[in-house]
Amino acid sequence: MAMAGAEIEALIKAALPDAVVSIEDLAGDGDHYAASVVSESFRGISRVRQHQIVYAALRGRMGGELHALALQTSFPA
């Protein structure tokens, strides 16, 4: 079962309300996405922890509804 990009964005923004989120469907199949997430809450924490926060926001959908997510995270310049 595929997942809509808008749903991914909504889940991330629910966990990180200040985030600027950009989602791209890489294969047009609803299973392979790239996401860019920029949030002030990432400032001062490791990239690994930033990714863990985003994956937690997806509430266990990785590996099920969402097969692959190329993730890029950062904080505002």
C-alpha cells in the first residue's frame, strides 16, 4: 500500500511544527520519496538524531506503507 507525499509532510509537520518540508516522489509509485526537512529544533544535535526524530514522526510507517525515504535534514542558516 502506497503513501501520499502530503501524508508524509503532515506527519513530519505534526511533530516539528516549525519545519519547512519538501517531499518528492522519486519513482511515481508512492513508495520511494526524498524529503528535505529544515527545522530550528535540529540546531545543535547530530545528523543521526535529526533523522531519528523524522523517522519517529512517521509513526512506524517506514518499511510498510513507505518503502524508501531519502532524507536530508538541516537547521535554518
